[in-house]
Amino acid sequence: MDIASKQKQIRNSAIYIIAVVANNLISLIALPIFTRILSKEDYGIFALAEVYGLFVSGLANFGMIISYNRNFFKYYNDRNDTAKLLYSTLLFTSTIFLLLFSLT
């Protein structure tokens, strides 16, 4: 690996870490606001709804994110195949999500 490639990896990693830290900071800052505005029961319902949403989202994607990442570089050179991979993944995930949403 050359130095430019390492610097690019460090820069990309820093961007990713900044996004993760910002997301967690927003949650941490919002916690006292929610607990001040909502009663204990309402906050409990909010927390359960948030957990349920994460659970349904995890079920809806069926690991398609991992399979998309795995197959992306297989079709990287052909824009048409890359688009087919993306939209078939989106269609499948959206269909499963809508099915689970209708059951909810």
C-alpha cells in the first residue's frame, strides 16, 4: 500500500467515525429532552416503539445489505448490472418492509 492509499483510508474512516459519533451524540442529547417532556409511561412506549422499529427493520432487510456489499464489486465495472443489483435489493427490502408494516 502506498502512502496516498493509506491517507485515503484514514480520511474515509474518519468520515465514517464522525457520522457514527454524531448519531450517538444526538441520541444522548435527546434523552434528557424526551424524559423531561414525556411521562415515564409515555417514554416507555416510545422506547418500545423504537426497539420494535429496529427489530422490524432488521427482519425486513434479510441481510441484503451484506449481500449487496459482497456482490457490488462483482458488478462494479458494469453500470447496468450495478443498477440492477441496487434496485433488486431495494425492491425486495421494500416489499418485505411493507408486508411487515401491514401486519403491524
